[in-house]
Amino acid sequence: MEEAKAAPKKIDYTNLEQKLEELNATAFQRAERACRIASDATPDILYSGNFRARLAAEALGISYEEIQQADLRSYTMIVEITLNFLLQNLGEEIRRKN
């Protein structure tokens, strides 16, 4: 018998950037540690979807499992917004030097 799947969950991520801004380095380290314990071997952790999902979950005050159960559109937006947020400083630094 096939197991019934739960419907994908909609997640409100409209204030994700603001919530990411409120995190500190400890949140980053916790998310990275959880990924490494789960054998995420991504050389640069910023490019790990699991890492970005974990960091976003902490910022949004929800569980990582809730992010995993998100509908695909929400999940991809959440991990991309998080990546853009994390790379923002790099982009600003490159513009400043040029």
C-alpha cells in the first residue's frame, strides 16, 4: 500500500531578508554544523541548498522539516533569497574595488 503524502506546505517568506539580517554568526555555524553532521560535503557551504534551507528556517522561526515540506516554488525561492542575501556583501565588495 502506498503511503499518503502530505500536501506541500506554503511558507510565508516575504520578510526572509529582514529576518536573515537579524541572525548572528552562531546561527550560521549551527546551520553549517548540522549540514556537516548530515554528511553535506559541499566545499563552500554557501552553495549547499540544505545549508540555506536550515539558515532560512532559523531566520523564519520554523523547523528545517517545515522547509523540506514546502511546495517547490516556495522552497526554491527561500534558498535563492538566502543565497542572494549571503552573497550580497561579496557583490558590494567587488563593486567597491572596481
